[in-house]
Amino acid sequence: MDFILEIDGTLFLIEVKASSHPSRSDARGILAFRQSYPQRKIGPGPIIAPTDSQYQVTENVRVIPWDLQQW
């Protein structure tokens, strides 16, 4: 996990990858943090990568293109 943002008490866990097709294994830092801190309010976490499109890798982790103009 590369960044943690806290907005109004909710943590947003962000991973940045150079791979053009991140997978579930690339979300392991986010998943481990969620498991280690179940009492914390944690929002969905993106993996930001040089991909062409968005896609889900887990229930709460989505890959998004690094140059995405709008969510």
C-alpha cells in the first residue's frame, strides 16, 4: 500500500503499480490492512496503474487507469 487518505474518519487505501494489468495479488497490502484493522472504517481502495480500463480485483479494490479523467 502506497498511500492512506483519511476523509471524514474513513480511510482510503491506495496502491500504485507499474503493471498494465494488476491482479488480486497486487491488492494484498490493502487486504492485509483491512484484516489487521477491522474496527476502522475503510472505504474502497483503488489500484492506480497504466491500464486502459477500470476493473474489479476484489469486492473493495478496483483498478483504475492512472490517467482517468473522471471517476
